[in-house]
Amino acid sequence: MRAHGSDPYVPNHGDDSYRVEHYDLNLAYKVVGNRLDGEATLACRAGEVAGGLRSVELDLHALRVAKVWVDDVAAKWTHRGNRVRVQLPRPVGAGMPFVVRMRYSGSPSLVRSRRLGSAGWEELSDGVIVASQPHGSPSWFPCNDRPSNKATYRIAIRVPAGYRVAASGELVQTRRAGSSLEWVFEQGVPMATYLATIQIGRYDVIEQQTSPVPVRVLAPRRLAPGFEAAFGAQPQMLAFFESVFGPYPFASYTAVITDDTLEIPLESQGLSTFGRNFMTDDWDSIRLVAHELAHQWFGNAVTLADWKDIWLHEGFACYAEWLWSQESGGPSTDERAREHYDGLARKPQDLLLGDPGQDDVFDDRVYKRGALTLHALRQRLGDKNFFALLKDWTTRYRHASVVTDDFIGLAARYADESLRPLWAAWLYATDVPPLDHS
């Protein structure tokens, strides 16, 4: 049985009977022994429930709950599987605020799913990475784990001295606490739970620019020879993406490079994480640096409400790779599109981009077909209207949750003729349509 209101792509996560508006996380972590102690305070607001909201469910994986309070009153709770049901002391009417505070501890571990893979808190050889997409946030804090519930955050974490912490938000304070150092971050704009992250390691900081927003890299002391080729152009990438997507939506951007090998980069808000294997001059490394940066507009600032609309993230970020290819002197965007069109046409024609299903939500065809959908749209609208549409999209829905119909409706304002045949062919049919005649 799925949790109340949960997304069928990520069942038994999230509860749409209430919203969390702010998370205040106070954490302490021991690298040796993988021990996390936490206290989370969630400022919530009740939804429409007949007779008032009487209980809420939070997502928490493999960690032990010690005590729960609601509005500073000790509350009854049960913890079964990855769900903590908290009884509210009294019914809460629609739109009314309440506060849940939870103390918990244990050894954080990955959330594993046969169909979605593993996500969440992961130990490295000397540190931690947290990759929460799409279901890993409960591995380190209690949350309402659904992408449509965006909230602000304060994250404070104590770690042994000698380690540096990066998190989703702006670093506002560091302070010594015995043999530990506490790092305090604030994320003042709404963020989906799966975009919250903490990275812990022995990193050096490379400041790449300070204006219009700081751009930095946290990297191991031993940089690979390909570092400059892959990451050196991040400020130029950001400036270019601002010119085509609109203003960068956050206060800064950080790329973390772990001293370990990672299979793929990791997306989070205001921050992306790469393994040292991405410090190369290969196009596959450079394009992924561009891809993760583009997610700050498409996925982080403008975020899907339902996982079936993942093309709104991955298709846009993939198209940004092709745009950067042309901007940086490589093959043109159209050449990249035709190259990947040929590859997509040779793959099975059984993916429905507008609703790919749980098994295929992160299939490479979603990325490439999503980007090709945008290229087909660009051919139909022309460059002036297409890029005006992208800027309107990122401005109108900044820090909001969206669905595909929102984009379809907005695109119609920039078209001289109906776009329904294009959407029907690219989003709601499985066969790959001709690129030039959608």
C-alpha cells in the first residue's frame, strides 16, 4: 500500500496532508564509526483534512528515533519501515501551523530500491557524500520526502577538525566545539528534499569567481591534469547560461570533487558533486560539468511536482550540454542533436517521454529525447521566441513546482500555430518522430 499521496514512482515516501515550510537540522557526525546524532525541527502547515489533521507521517531510514515533540509537547509515535507516524496532540485545521521536533541517531546508510537503485548517505574512503535523488533524503533526516514540498533549511553539523563540509545553502558560520568544528548553512530559498545534501571530506577550496555570484571548487589536494579542462570554464559556463536561461537563481555555486571515483555526478541545490575521475579533458567530463550547472535552473530552481515529468529536468540539462558545445567552439547544437537523434532512433521505441514509468525514469533515452524535444520546439518557434520562452519559464516559475502542462501552456504563447502535434509526437507517443517535421 502506498503512503498517503505518495508519488507512484517513489512509493511510500511523502505525505500530502501537510507541508514542511522550514527544516532546522542540528547534526553531529563521527567519520570513524559512521555515527550520526541529530535533532530536526520541522515547521509545518496542515492541509485540507476532514475533521482536522490528527497525525502526520515522516520519512526516516535506518536511524533510531529517541523522542518526538509537537509544539513542544511530547508526542506519541511509531516507526515502521521507513515511516514515522506522529500523533498530533489535537486536530490541526487546514492552513494552521504546527512544529514537529525529533531527536534521532544511528549509522546512516543508503536507501536501496530494486527499481530505483540506491541513494542517500554514503561513506567514502575518508568522508561522506550524500546523493538523495530520488529517494535518499530519509537516510539522514526526517522529512516529507516528495519533490512538490519545497522548504527552506538551516543545516548545522559538527564534524572532526580537519574535514571540510559543503552543503546545500550558504555557509554562515563555523565555530570550534572541542575537537570538532561546527559548520552552519542556510538555504533561504525553497528546496525539494532530494536536493538537500552534505559533503564531508579533506578538501581545498579553489575560488573561481566572486561576481555576480561566487563560483568555487572543493577538491582534493592532488588535482588531476585534466582539472582545468573540465572545471576551469565554470564561470564562463555560468555567464553563458545566464544569457540564454536568465539570471542564476541562487547565491553561489559549488562543485565538490571527491578523492574517490564516482560513476555519475550528483545533483543538489547550489552544489554538484563529481568524482576525481571527471577531472579529464574528455567531452564526456566537460559536458557533465555543464549538465550539472544547468540543473540549477532546470530542476533546482524550477522543480517537477511529479517524477513522471523528469524530462523537464534532464532534457533541459542535456540540451544545455549541446548549447555549451557550440558556445565553446565544439560541434554545433544542431550537430549534437542530429548525432543523438541517430543514436536514439536505433534504440527500442517503447519509451513514453511524458510518463516514462518507474523503471525508466532515469533512462538515457529520457535525457536525449527530452533534449531533442526542445530542439524540435526551437525549430518550430525560431531562436528569438525559443530563448525568450526559456527565460520566461525560469523567471515565472522560479523556486516553484511545475508539471509538463505548465510548460506546454507557456510555450503556446510563443507559437504562431498549435504545438499539439509536436507534443503528441515527442511526449505522448513512443516512436521517435522525424526531427525536422515535428
